[in-house]
Amino acid sequence: QPIPGVKRELEDAKTPGAKKKVSFATTPSEEAPTTPGGAPPPSTATKYKDRSNGGTLVEVQNKHLARREPWADVAAKAAPCVVRALTAGDVAALTRAPPANDPTQPAVGAATKYRHMFTPPGERSAALDASARHVGDAMLAARKLTEPDAEATPVGAVAPNPSFFLGRVCLDALDGKLNKASVALEGDRRDGGYRAKLDLSAVESSYALFPGQVVGVDGCAPHDDGTIVARALTLGAAPPKAATPKEQVPGRAAPDQPPASIWVAAGPFTTSDDLEYQPLLDLLAAAKAAKPDVVVLLGPFVDADHPAAKRAQLDADGDEPVDAATLFVLKVAWELDRLLESSDCHAQFVLAPSTRDLVSEPVYPQPPLGAAADEAGDKPSWQDEFPLGSLELPKSDRIHLVGNPGLFSVDGAVVGVTATDVLFQLSSQEIFENKRDGAQVAALPRVARLASHLVSQRSFYPLFPAPSMASTVAEAPVDLRQHAKWRLPVAPDLLIAPSRLAPFARDVSGTLVLNPGHLAKNAGGGTLSLIHISEPTRQEAISYAVFCLK
């Protein structure tokens, strides 16, 4: 019987126009990780020490390339890899661009701690304009190769004839989520900084849009309100590829040298039910036995989202509580030191922090672990009142510290890293329209399409504004004054972007984008990636064999 006072029965109740919940699940045929037998890997709900799926193969890219075997015999014959952080001068040489103002500065990321949380609105606006102009100028330059007289029409101007507009995608409301009916284009402040509604109904090709994306629009604006009726969209401009001649690539150029081996693991490095760091210890033990050339470790090393950190009870080995820096020293720095001192381990280590790290600056871009303040002492006052203790990282030429984001090379192969989960954030903000036209953006798998935005926007973090994330700290607390330091100045050979999405490796316009997953997931085990560079001297392209393992 109907309930008095209720217009219809509860089981028939429907909310008109209810928003569909966003699912981050992937399709089993394309994205879901599987074991070599085709079955999904065992659940990570099992505690790490009780897991039975250690070493399970989750994903393989370039199956035709052989895995390096046997490890010990090959490593004994291999010359050491050349690993170095890239400077602005290095990137200028790689891309054959004009020399940088200060060629000794890091190519991307911050070299030192800097004063943050002090960006006035005027500087924020100027930074947004500069970042949009950086990509917009590249799109206009590419267009002028075929249309020498091409020019951009200011957003907001009445243009009844076919025109080309450049601007940043944004929401046409104060809040809400981007959809096809709420897309606006924001122009440069030099042209008034107007926002105009973007009518996408006449666009015939496939497209993918997200807030902060810089796009080119072919269309017209026949009405006084400046509404742009789009006919076609240009979704960014990829950065130049590295153009290093074969004879200039340092490292193992001899043809008889074995493939270079890189391991990649992203934090957390301990499970959520303790602070024993057993996954990290197992990783280092495996590296000692397998002898990879390079091990890349991406934060968080001391995770702000760990239950013990939230309770402010970081205790090491069940002893008295310690601070985050001391925990890092005991569980990470000293373990690396022990491994480097052993005579049978010759691996080099690359470390980069995360915005969730309690032992690094909680702002993007981040300086390397243990970085000092700049020479001018330009840092927040709280760093004087609550200084972070020494991280006691080993003083060794086999330890390489890069920022977040960071850019370095391994035997001449350019590697970009960002420890911020930008792919997951893009997945919740992107709108995708598939016109079934065979366009490149429609042909890419979903994860590859998300990764392609980093390349096409020439940025390690192209989103603006950053979405609100349910975390102890903001997932991407960006400092807009430093926008130039998270630009992607060169298309890397390998781009490492850890994410909570399923582990994957995909080719995106010649760049291999890798999500290694996380080494620990809650109380269970996670994944890491093994990479074999079979052609380290880069002739046409570098070939990779990628294995993601539990």
C-alpha cells in the first residue's frame, strides 16, 4: 500500500535528471590487468605478508622484445649507465632551440625551496595567461606552416566570417562540472580576457576537453554576446622531440652492450597497517639480486594519508613516536645506504618526492628531497619555526635527486616523471565526444587519451583549476607563479606518471607513457614496472619492453 504523504511508492521513485556517477573502472578487454592466463590478478585485500600473487605479470608492452636474462651474467658484462638530471641548456641542445637564459638551472621543476602560498590574484592571472600563450603560440606557429597569413581572432569579438580563436577551456558557471553545454573559452587578458560560450554542436570530429586545456577553434562568432560556433578543434601542440644524433648520445653506444634495465616503483612504500616498509625492503632485496641498471623511486616516502600520520603517531619498530624526517632516515635513507655499500649491487637510484610526502614541500612543483632554500632565503616563515630534520640521504654519485616534476636521461633516453596523480584527476574532469571518425583522439584507449593531454599541452599538470580531492593534503596544490617549471619542454622518450588507475604502458605520439601503479595498496601489495631499453642509442626511436609486476 502507498505510504500516506508520499506521492508514489519508494521502489518506483526516480529522480529526474539525476547525474550519472563517474566510474573509474576500466573495460576488461582493454584496460583491466590480467595474469598471463587471462584471469584477473588476486585481490589486494589480502595482507601483504599473506599474499600469494607476488611476481604476477599484470601488463606487458612490446611483447616481441625479449626480457633480459640471465640478470647476473648480463649485468657483469654491461657498462654503467649514464644517468643525469637535465638542465635548461641540455634541453636547448636536444631540441635545437635558442640557448636558455640560465642553462645551469633544472629543465623542469624547482631547484630549491621557495616562498609559496603568497601569490596575489594579479600574478595568478598573469601566470595563467603566460601558460596559455606558451601553447597557443605553438599552435599558431604550426598553423602558419600551411597558412602563412593565419592570425588569431580575440575571444569575445564579433566575427561572422570563418575565424581562428585561441583560448583556455573553462566552465561558463561559478561551480559545477564541465559538460558539452557548459564549455566556455577564455581569451588572453591582452585582448580583454573575455569569456565566450563555446557551441560544440557543429563540430564534426572527435574531441576531448577538460578545464585548463588550451585549444584552437575554427568557427565564427556571429552574435553580439561573442558565442563561438565551433566547426573544428585543435587540441594543443606537442613539444619538439629530442633530436640528439646517435654519435652524441653518451653511455652504451657499443652494439654488443645488453639492454639497459630500469625499475620503477611509486609510493606508498609501506602498507597501511604498519610502518615496517616491508614492500620497500623486498624491492631493494630484489634489486640487489636482479642487478637492474637504474631504480626510480617516486614518493610518497612518508605518506600524509597513512593512518599513523593522521593520528600523529609515526612510530618506528613500535618504539617511541618519531618525526617524519627521522622515519625517512630509519626506513629509507639507511636502507639505501646499506644497499649501496654492498659490493654486489651496482644500481643507480633516482628519487623524486610527492605532494603527499611529509618530508618535502607540500606544493607543486616540488624541489628535490633535502633541497635547501634559495640563496635569497625566500621561503615561508613556518620553515624557520618548524624546520625539517636532515634526511641523511647517502652521499653517492649513484643517488640522483630530482624534483616533482623532474626530467633526466638514462643513456641518452629522456625520462620525465611526475609523482602527482594527474591522470586520475583528468579522468574525472574530461569530457569526450566520439564521432566515430577515426581521429587520433578517438582511436586511443582511454588511458592513452588521458596521457596524451600532458604531451599535447606541453605540461606535466595541464588542469586548472585543480579538482578537490578527498585527501589529507591537496593532491595538487599548485603555485601558479612557478607555472614555467612544470612545462614539458621536450617530448620525452619515457613519461612516468603513477596513478591509482590500472597500471599501463601506452605509446602516445612517440612517447611511452607508463603508470607503474603503487608499490603498496592499503594493507596489500601493489605493482612496480620493469623497463628494458633495447635500443639505447636512439636511431629512429627507442624500443621498450615494459613489465608490470605485483
